[in-house]
Amino acid sequence: MRRQPLSDASAAALAETFRALGDLTRVRMLDALARSELCVQDLAARLHLTESAVSHQLRLLRNMRLVRTRRDGRLVFYALDDQHIVGLFEQGLEHVEERDGRERRSPGNGSGAKARSRS
């Protein structure tokens, strides 16, 4: 079944989601949260970041509905929002790992270094 072309609103929201995923710190945070629910303090320690930096990024990810919160007393725990986010993250990672595997096997670069393409 063919889907309808993207509406302007859907295209803008999708671009904003990919823009949010275009930051190394946020990708590392999503990776950690894909493994387990974490509070700001634990996430900061795991990623070697300040709690302030983590809170700032989590606020952005929460506003984008990429992460959700759960309060337990005074602590707030964060996790990926839903299975769509988990799937998006896993598919992106699979794509990168598959691409990297092809680049490593690519003949002709002579030095054994990864070939880089600029499209």
C-alpha cells in the first residue's frame, strides 16, 4: 500500500526529530536509555557529563517526545518514550553498522583505512 505524500507539518516534525538525533551527546543518551531507565545523576555519571548538561538535553528530548519520565519520590527517571523510538534508534544503528562493514571490506583504498564517500 502506498502512503500519501508528507504534509508540511509531518515533514517539519520528522526533520525536527532527525535534527534532535543529529547530536552526539543526545545519541549517547538515547543509547543509555535504550538499555535502562535512568535518573539524571546516573545518566550524567555514565556519560561523564554534568547534571546540568544532561538536564538540558533531556528537556529537549522530552519536548520532542523521544523520552518520557517516571517520578519515584524525589527522583525522576527517564526512558525512551515508546517502541517507535527504540525501533528508530535500532534501525539507524543497524544501518550505520551495515554501512561500516561494507566500507571496511571495500577494496581499492590500499591503506586498509575506511573509505569515505561524500555524496
